[in-house]
Amino acid sequence: MLKLIRADLYKSFHRAYLFVFMIVLSGMAIFLNASMAYMHVPLESGIGIAAALLMYPLFLISMFADIVTAEENKEHTMKNTISFGVTRSQLFLSKIISTVLVAVSVAMVTVIVYLGSAFALLRPQKGDITGLLTDLGLRVGTALLIYVAAVVLATLLAMAIKRNAMFTFSYFGILLVPVILFKVLNLLNPVFGSLQRGMLYMQSQIIASVPQAQLMNTVWISIGHIAVFLTVGMLLLRRQEVN
């Protein structure tokens, strides 16, 4: 399985548009901090905005799954990997790990550029911002679990669906449609409100605002989603014809 992961990482990091994506995100981070510096926004607020931005990577996960998995599925080359004795479970898990590593690499570059440009361009109102950085680290770590759950979902869909448009539509549909449905059903029974709050999309929306003590709820919800998506993925791939 390590060979599969290394091969996926080699292919992914030899694609120009992955580095273009890094440059675009880094440029946006610098532009945001430059804009805040022009408006004399303090460093503390800049760090707070970083936490608020944690909701957006959830919508980028499908792109990483497309880089690692969807293109290979579309080109019908997965069957070659299976024919060399790799089990479907190993293939599925290797794709998940590879996608997580690619996404984390892009995220690390973006976060480093954002914080680096924030410290370079913004001025603190107080001398010590250790508490803010610790809080941001906890929220970033919790958000990573949300993204891992989304990676498992996206990889499952990328291996099951060969058309890019349908793959992307399905990913966003699974994230958003249950939230809308539970919101409507909540008018009939409040229990659906709890189900709505348990969706990955809703958890990503509140990651910046909930008290630290409540972040553990997001951890367990994310782990639950990972377990469900892994189980569904394993069962689906066991029955699906890989070509």
C-alpha cells in the first residue's frame, strides 16, 4: 500500500495545476492580510479571521480527490492496479491517505503564508497572542477531522462515479441536501434540528465560534462520519466492477 501512496503522491506533485492552486491560495492569503493592513486591522483580528475561514476548505476537498482518484478512474487504469494483486480495500485506503497528504500539504503552505504575512503586515494591539494561536491550533486540528471525513466521502464518490460533473454534483449534494432537508423537517419535529447540526457542513460553519469545550462534539461527529463513509465505501467497492 505504501507503493500505491508514493505513486499517487508522485503523480499529484508532478501536476502543474496543483502548484498553481497553491500559488492562488497563497496569493489570496497575502492579499487578504494586505487589505487588512491597509484598513489598520490588528493582528488579533487577523488570527480570528483565519479561524472563520476554516469553513471554506470543505468545498475544495473534491478537487483533491479528483487529482488523486477521479482522473485515474475516468481513464480506466484502476483495473491494472487491481490485477497486480492489490485488494480493493487497500486501493481505497491508499487513495484516502494520498488525498489527505496532498490536501494537508496545500493547507500547510496556505496557513504558513497566511500567518507569515499576517505577522509581517499586521500590528498587534496586545503584546501576547499565544492564547489566540493556541485556540487557532485547536480549531485547525478539529477542522482537519472534518476534512478527513470529507476526503473519505469524496474518494468514495470518485471511485464510484466516472463523470467529473456527476462526481462534483454528488459531493456537494451529499454535503448540502441533507442540511436543507433537515431544516425543513425541523418545522415538524425538533429532532431533525439535531440531525441538521450533526452534518459536516454545519460543523464546518460553527468551528470558529463554538467554545473550546464543545470542539469535542465536532471530533466525535467527524469520527462517526469517517466510520460510516469507510463502511459504505468498502461495501460498495466489494460489489462494484473496477475497470
